[in-house]
Amino acid sequence: MPTNTQVLLDQRPTGKVSPANFRIVETPIPEPGPGEALVRHTFLSLDPYMRGRLSDAKSYAKPQEVGAVMGGGTVGVVEASNNARFHPGDAVVGMGGWQRYSVSDGATLRVVDAKAVPIQAYLGALGMPGVTAWYGLNQIIAPKAGETVLVSAATGAVGSVVGQLAKIAGARAVGIAGTPEKCAYAVRELGYDACVDHKSPNFAEELKGALPNGIDGLFENVGGEPFQLAMRRLNDFARVAVCGLIASYEGAPTALPDMRIFLVKRFKMEGFIVSDHLELWPKAISELVSLAAAKKLTWRETIRDGLENAPQALVDLLKGENFGKMLVRVN
């Protein structure tokens, strides 16, 4: 009989995440109850926020339960349904978690058009990461034509969309990435005006050279040294959108700069969680899908095959070994 492969959190990491923190099990395929739909997943999303949920420390999201299926975004196809909103064959995006099948009451399930774009795009540029980019750039930074926007993790799932949206808004986009290859991609394919490799021995000088007119908008995904150096280049009345601090998730915390800079530069810094703004998701996704259909939005993916490889894929994501959106293809 076919079974449902599941990846459970077996124990919380005490240091860096390891595949040993997870356990793979086989269970019966669930049956949908009244008002529910059975979904077979085709892709699983891996995202930096998952690292925070592995800890039981109080945060904006509920900690991942030990012994339970690891949570995460998924896309797939409805196989059976007792919910009038969903029909067998529908392409859907939801939060099915690290498993081959899930049952949903429909509250977090949404039918999408998988004919115009690959279905996994709804986990990346046309999904949560894309909406994150859209919100942070448009609602917090709100760049004006001619201003300079700096984006860390410039070729990641979020950063790659931020850079393209900044260019569409008429801004000068500068990226920070982790390899010369990623920086070349940022400029050639994503349209960044410049990109600096944070692993370069001359990173500080190269970053300064890429920002001759300072920074009007900073979209922060990383923290650490890049963030500290960027703060020194802020212009008066700059806007900083703090989306993520991945350098701190498994390392030393990112310290705030000398508080005098807030007074001297009169800038605004705002942290945000995109799930706090669900009322804006339809507008954001509609705009992103329109841009993709018009070939004005591009993206790149790193795909690992097999649910059993999801734990290692998360480890690799946190080490920056992905190029674009990190996905697991569910076989």
C-alpha cells in the first residue's frame, strides 16, 4: 500500500542544525474528513525563518513541536476533496509541511494557476518571499526615482525580487551576495547596478565604492558585518526594512550601532513579519504575477530531490549554499 513519507523534528538543535535533529517515518495516507481536501505535494519550500522555529525560545512564531511533522509551505495537487472550494486536479499552495500528503480544511489552502508559471513559483517569487520583498520595499522603504537601495542576500528568494522591484521603481539597486558568481548573476540577470561579494577580503572598500551617493533604502536580510558597514553609509532620512538576520540565526547576535546615528541621520528602521499583513497579500501577488507574465520578473531556484534530503537542504540554506529559492522536489 502507498504510504505517506513524513519528516519529523526529533530533537531541538543545541548548536547548529543537523540532519540528525530530524527523523523520517512512513505513515498511512490520510483520508479527508468533512470539509477537508487531500493534497499530494510536489514541492516543499525551505526558508530561513524555519531555524527560529526549531528553538523553543519565545518569538513571533510558535516553536516547532518536537515529534511532529516539520512545518513549511508546499505546493501540490488536490487528490480528493470533501470541500466545495477544491476539486481533484486543482493546483494549490498551502502549509502542508514536510510530508508527501496532507489534509487541509482549506483555511490556508489556495488554488493557483500553474499553467502560466511553474507551480513552485508560488513558493518563491510569486509567493511568501515575493510578498515579503514587495511589502518591505513598497511599504517601508518606498524608494523614489534616483535613490539608492542596498539589498543584502541579493540573489536569494526575497532579495532577488527586491532588486527587480527597486529598479522598476526607478531606484539604483546595489546588492550584497556571497560569491562572484552570485554577484555576476545579480547584475546580468536581475538588473542590479552593482553587487559586492561579502566574502571578498576588500569587502568594506568595495561596498563603499559601490555606494558613492550613500544609501536611501536598506533591505536587510543578513545582519552581521554587512549590516554594520551598511549602517555607516546611510543618508539622512534613510529607511531600513529589517526582514531577516540570517547571520545571527546560528552565530553571534547582530548588535545595534551607536544610538547617536538614529538622531544624526534621522532615519527610520522597521522590522516586519509579512504574515502580519495578510490583507495586502492579494494585491502584492496580483502585481507580482502580472510582472512575471510580462517577463519583467525573473527568479532562480535550487532544487533538491526527495523528502529525505530536506534536513540537509535546510542546513545548506542556512550556510548560504543555495542560489535563489531553495526547494525540495517531493518524489
